[in-house]
Amino acid sequence: MIKLDYNNLFKIDPSHGLSEDELNSYKDRIAEFLEKIEKRDQGFYKILDNPEEIKTFANEVKNNYEHIVVCGIGGSALGATCLKEALPNSGKLIVLDNIDPQLIHEIDQKLNYEKTLFIIISKSGTTIETTSQYKYFRQKVEEKNLKVNKHFVFITDPEKGILRETANNENIPVFPIPENIGGRFSVLTAVGLLPAALIGINIDKLIEGAKKMCEKFLSENFEENLPYQIALTQYLINQKGKNIHVMMPYSHKLFKLADWYRQLLAESIGKNIDTGITPANALGVTDQHSQSQLYNDGPNDKLITFIEIADFKVEEKIPGSITFNQLIDIEKKATEESLTKKDRPNQTITVNSICEESIGGLFLLFEGQIAFLGEFYNINAFDQPGVELSKQITKNNVKQLS
Ligand code: PA5
């Protein structure tokens, strides 16, 4: 169960929050927006099938490796990190989404190459960070006389690109990223599912949760359509001049979900010079002692979305006092109340518990929300011309040096 409570937005001064009338005036636009989304021919909500091929491969090979290393960046890495941090797993996964030489060196020193599987994830097959990591680790594998096709798996475009070509020529296992799914919307394809399956996460349940949320996303009924509700509150609050969105889970395990969402919001909605919401992450309760001062008394330019967990599935008692479960709940409510008192817009997403199903649901919730948000602004939420430009400049500069 995942639900949204935006009542605090009605409790604050309407110049910062919302009135019922404002909200009601957009309630009947879901069908129109769904039609527009459909016309954009995006696959993120249409690919929620039984991931049989991924499961079979993962089951066959997962016990052969001590380390699974994902080489990828942006949408090709953030989903795997989020899954690894949120859900119980074998602890074998390393997500290498940077090219910091010290980091590369440390990982090289740590790996037992004979027992390592590298998953090279790049939809385009040309992202320089990922191709450089691939070349580096491939050379290491070859120097150790290990078979490349036993130590590498590719996840890339279904037909084209250098990775696809190499996989075909060298019999390297390869999984597709469907043509109509962009990086940041790809977590429920092999991009997120293969690393997850290899570390023992139940990917059927992830898909099950996403499917349930997808039904809500496609519902024309406002009360049912959670992705639309969140898109609408975010849009309306942004119209009141709140250009920053803070996602603040009261759950250590969901901090990386906020990171995944940060990319989704920034890269999808930051467009055309005048459109964009700056995402920020905060962690409850930790950041109460770091960010709360700014949120309470600094510029009133943010919407804060809390994520709370209804049932942590464990209970720990503080000697002579209440439980940690009670304390975290009390602290979240205190933060919420103090912000509301100061007319600071805030809302809460409640997740029943952290499990495969709820994480799958949250992925689809936010992907659907961003798709709707794009339609509110009448922009294409699915391209990233700014990212492409800097990729191109980097490539040109590297060419001149090599
Ligand atoms: O969301 C996106 O499209 C980007 O963040 C990409 O995922 C990122 O740039 C990596 O691209 P690729 O998968 O082509 O290597």
C-alpha cells in the first residue's frame, strides 16, 4: 500500500499552499494527459512482463561470482544502487558510476577477477565513462587469461551500437533496453532487474508492485490516480514560486530512492530555459539536524515530500523509554507540524513497508508522476538535449587528446 496525504497544503496560507478550488480545477484532465502521454510512445509502463529470461540467466550464473560490478552512469546505474540499498541482498553488487581514478584503483585492488561478473550498461553504447570502464576491466580480464564472455554481460540497445555488435561477434550475453525507454525510465528493464536478480532480489515481486501502480497511473479517476495527484500538487506548488523540491524519506534504506528520483525530476523537467524544479534530497531524521533550519526559516521556496514507513517490520526499544519506531514517527510529525506552522508546503507519501512490491510501486509511481508533470508543462519529459551536448563536447575533446 502506498498513499499520499497532501492535507497540509490546505492548512497553510494559500499563497504558499493550495485551495480546494485550485486542486479541483485540474481533476478532470487525466484522460487528456494520458492521451498525450500515449502519443509520446513511451514504453516504461508497457514493459511490465514476466522477466523469465533474466531470471533464468541470473539463476544459472549467480553462484559463480563473488562480485557483480555494474559499469554504467545516470539512468544506467541509479536504479541498481537504489535497489541494492533498499532491499535485502547478497551484498555482492558494486555500482561503479564514476570515473574517479582513486575509486577505479580501489575496486581493481579489491576484485578477485576470476570470481567477478561485469555488467556493462549503456543504451547508446557510446557513453565515454562506461566505455572507458569497459575497456579498462576487459584488459584486466584478458591479461588474466579469463574468458571475456564468462565475465561480461551487456545491457544495451536491442539492435544497434558497438556493445550489441561486440556481443554478437564474441558470444557475450546481452539483454536489451527497449528502444522507447530512456535511461532514467529503465529501472524495470534488465537495467535494474538483472543486477537485482543476481543479488537475490525477487524481481517478480518488483514487477507485481509496479503493475499495481500502473493500474492507478492509467485510471481516469482522480482519487485512484496517485501519480497524477503527486504531479498535480507539485505543479501547483511550483506555480506559487516554489522552485525546489525536497524528497525526504524517514527511512535510511530509501535515501538512494531519493537520489534516483533526483535524476528523474531534474533531467525530465529541466527544459526550455524557463521550466524546471531543482531537486534536493534530505534524510529523516538525520537532516533535521542539518537542513531543518533552512527549511523552517530560510526562503519559502520549497515543496517538501516526506516518505514515511508505516511498518518497519522490526521493533527496537529504547531502554526505559518508547521504541525507535515511535520516536522516528514522533520526530517526523514534529518536523511536519513545524513546517506547516510556518506556511512551508509539505506532503507525505506513506509506504506500508519496504519490500520488493512497494519499491516496484514507488518506481512506477514516480515515473508516472514525471510523465504527467511533463504534460502539465507541455514539454517533452523524455529527452535530455543538455546531457547529450556535454557528452558530445567531452567526446570531441578526448578525440583531440588521444
Ligand atoms: O536518463 C538518461 O538518458 C541518461 O542519464 C543516461 O542514462 C546516461 O547518460 C547514460 O546513457 P547510456 O545508457 O546511453 O550510456
